Amino acid sequence: MRTALGGFAVALGLVGGLGLLGHQIQTSVDNFIGRDRVVTVKGLAERLVEADDVIWPITFRELGNDLAGVNATLDKRAECIMAFLEAGGIARDAMTLSTPRVEDAEANVYNGSKRAWRYALTQTVTVHTTEVAKVRSLMAQQKKLLEEGVTLANDYGQQVEYAFTQLNNIKPAMIETATLNAREAALKFAKDSGSSLGKIRRANQGQFSITDRDSTTAHIKKVRVVTTVEYFLKD
């Protein structure tokens, strides 16, 4: 009798254990399926900002046959440029004067043409400042330098550079905007699919980019960030 009862108890325990195991397996499957029911959306945030830092190289040139004389004239032109900048509100410590670059026509064995001058001296005054508005105003007044006898030279390797350095100040607000835009897209998807939106499964802030608004207004920058967010979907 005891043996029969013991066997019955074992069988009952086995059935109970299998039932519990089955329940756990089903719950795990349901959870697995629920975890896989996600929607991935992207949210965009863009903002136009004014550059707050500028590098402005002003390149000028003097020609002549007497090296000492040309160099002396170059010094006067450099002083003229720096005085022009200072009068426009740019501090002297924001200016850097490069070493003159000397070209000797007679030393150039590949120059087959006869020139009216032997020496060409080129120098650059570089302005680096946060006074962007003042620099832009002075750039529009460069004709005054020509009137003073300064020969400005085009150097395509030295162009005006604008930068925006306050990204950390606007990052939080832009991330919030991008995340809200992503959530709106997710809500629309959930509604269209007959589901409701659950919690965030995973989020990626994305990389911020700063570019010129266009080729003619490099002092205006476009800041852009795209966030990627995964949400759980619920029935």
C-alpha cells in the first residue's frame, strides 16, 4: 500500500513539475516574442547658429628689384593692415604676422620669360578672434587697404574659416527635440499597426555635425543630430 502511495506521489510530483516547467517555457516564449516586437525610429533635430570664431588670413605682396627696399615696403604694408584692423576693433594680440615668402625670378631656372622685377615678397596677417561681426564688417571695407597701396594677393590655400564652438550649450535641447520627434514617429507606427507603444528598448544619441548653411554664408552654421530609438510594442 505504501509503495503504491509512494509511486502515486512521485507521479503527481512529476506531473506538477512538468506543468510548472511548461508554464515557465510558455512565459519565456511570450517574453521572448514580446521583446522582439519592437519598432526602430529616427528623430532629427537641426538648428542654424552664428559662428562665434573666425580665422581671417590677409595676404599681401610687394614686387621690386632691390630686396631690402621691397622688404621695407612690405613692413609698411603690414603695419598699415594692422592699423586698419585695430581701427575696426580688432585687438593686436588677435593678429599674427607670418614670415615673408621670397621669390627670386633670377633663381628660378624654369622661368623663361623676362620679368620687370626680380623679387616678389608675400606675407600674411592672420586674424583669429571671436569678434566675427567686426571681422565681417572689415572684410567689406578692404578697398581702404587698396587705397593705401596695399596689394592684396589671393592665396587659395588660406581661406577665411568660421567655427561654432558652443555645441555643448545646445546639445541637451537638440537631443530632447530629436528624441521627441523619434517618439512621434514611433507612436504613429504603433497606431497604424494596431499596437501601443511600450518602453524604450535601446537608444543611440547619434553624432552631431556642424556644416556651412551654404557656400555663400559660411558664417552661418547648420548643427544637425539624428537619434535612433527602439521601442517595445504592446497589443
